[in-house]
Amino acid sequence: MVSKKRSRRKRGADKRQAKIEARMLLRDYVILRDADICQKCDEIVYGRSAHTSHVYSKGKYPRLEFEPANVKLLCRDCHGLWHANPSEAMLWWRSTFPDRNAEMIALLVHENDWQQASLSIHWYKHQLERLRGLIDSLVSQKEMNNEPH
């Protein structure tokens, strides 16, 4: 009986660690993708002033938590405005990023199918691998664009 409890605790710890690592990778990816620029006011952001913000709530849509199209880089002030005026913020989002918005709508259609399934350690590990691949691809693309022709 004791070994089952330890095993369950170990899986829980592994899942928490994978989730933390996935959040850090997602943040790194979004900062790279958005080139350290607040997507709302175009100011350069870094450190604690760089807020990665979900378009669709990670609490309401947990399967979209690690979807890069669901995250934008904002400065502290714009992030505050995003939460203070959600209707206006979504209008801005839809008009500024129509392609990403369409991608999110397509994912939301499937989100309802996923609601019943729990998010396992395997799902989190899959997200880690996917985010690592996205970062590697983005870094390679940026390196190619910066090379002299």
C-alpha cells in the first residue's frame, strides 16, 4: 500500500515539474516570437515588465494553456488593461491577429471534446517536446534571417 502512495506522489511531482517547465518554455517561445515587444503598445519589454498573457483563460480552457497562439506578450500596463476591459481587449485581439484568432476558434471547437479527459503527465510531456521543437525552429529561422546574404 505504501508503494502505491509513493508512486502516486511521484507521478504528481513529475506532472507539476513538467507543467512548470512547459510554462517556462512557453514564456521563452512567446518572448522570442514577439521579439521583446508589447503586442498592444509596441514598447520594448523585458524582465518583470514582460507579461505573457493568455487570450482564452487557462482556467476555463486548460488544454489551451500551452498553445502559443493563445498567448501574447504585453507590458505590465497593457496586461492590466487587458483584464480591466476584456470585451474591448478581445475586439483588439480579433482585429490585430485575425489568423491567430481563427486558429484559436478552431482549437476551441475541439476543446469541448477534451473537457472530460484529464491532463496526464504524458500530455504535459508532449507539450514540453512540442514547445522545445517550436523554440528550436524559431531560433533557427531567426538565425537564418540574420545571416548576411
